[in-house]
Amino acid sequence: MDAMQVFMEYASRFDSTHNGKMKLKIVHTQEVTKVMERLTQALRLSKEMCRLAYICAVYHDIGRFEQLKRYDTFWDHQSIDHAELSCEILQEEQLLAELSERERRMILTAIRNHNKFSIETGLDEETMLLCKLIRDADKCDIFRVFAFEDMVNTMSETLEQVAQETVTDIVYECVLAHCCVRREDRRTGLDVWVSFLTFVYDIYFDESIDWILESGYYKIPFDQVTFTDPQTVERVKVIIAEVEEYMRSRTSKIK
């Protein structure tokens, strides 16, 4: 059975009809899989690596459903590390049983690393590639989720609430320094928004940058809000410009 069919059967155990957060994660998985297929094709990877990357994309967030059932939140720091939980479920449900031991190890390592601030060291070349692929594909679709899904489901805040907030100094400085924002450094909802933008500094493949620029999802939420604080208005302009300049420096397709 195809991995996506297995995933959908597993997801059907949870109420996605009345729980928007559950449905959001089903769609996210489907979209990450599409991004992954585009990415692996563009990189002209081997058939075997494409297969493993596809399985990673399908199963990378399977722990989200149990996380939501138990805690009703996507915030790992308030509940449980969803990547670790995904690995536990894959092993408990024996969803990788048809793979070789090495393939299982590669996929579990990639999934375990997909939400970490950085990839663990000491991995072999193929496992490292798989880690980079799923991290990129996941981040690409997070921009779509950020743009179109219900903000209360994703951020636990409304647009009106974010409009009153500010970008703290440390987060602003991370943007200008081209580094990702650490979770513990975020103080406001707007800090969280900006931290998503800094994902571009952790993107490994230029093809992923192309996708982010082409879609334009990254700036849609900012275009929907009229910020009340004058300094925030100016900082947001600078942040968007800085991120876009960085991305354009890495692509030959869009100028």
C-alpha cells in the first residue's frame, strides 16, 4: 500500500471533520509531499532517494494527531516534541516494517531532525541529504499554512492582536544577521511571524528558495495587517526587504 494511503488510514482515526487543526495537518502533509516531489525531481536524485524522501514527507508529522488529541496544541514546548512522537508512532504502528533496517534508520533520523534548530552531527551523506530535503519541504509549506490557514489554529492569535504587537530587538537583529530565530527568543506573536521568515536562512536548496519566491506566501500575512506602532511598521518593511534580497541572491529564476 502506498505510504499516503497508510497515512490517510491512520489520520482517519482522528476527528478532522470538526477539528480544523486535524484537517490542517492532513493538508499540510499532502502539500509537503508535493513540494518534496518537485524538489527531488529538480535535484535529479536517484529513484531510491526519491522514494525515501517521499516516505519522509508523508510521515514527518504523523505525531501531530496524537499531540493534538492529548494537548490540543501545536506548540511542542507546551506539550511534546512532535517529531519524536512521530518516530514513536511509526515504530509502534510498524509503518516502516517493509523497509530495510538502514532505510528505517535513515527515515527516522530525518523525521527526528526535521523540527530541530539544526541537524545533528555525525550523519552519513545520504542520511544528511534526507534530513535537508524534509526540512526544506516542510518549511516551504509552512509559508502556505502561515498565509492561508486560520491564524487562531496555527498561531493562537488573531490578525487584530498581532497588529498591536512589536518586533523585539533580538528578533530584528537575527533577520539582519541572516540567522534563524530561536524559540526562546520570541516574545510576541509578531516575533513568531518574523521567525518563520528567517526559515529562509536555513533553506539548503536553491530550488526551495525558488518555490518560496514564486509562491509569495511568505509576505501575505504581513500584507493583511495594518500595524499600529510606527517603529513596527518600519521594521516590518526592512525585514521583508532583507529576506527578499537574500532569497534573490540565491536564485537565477526570479530577479
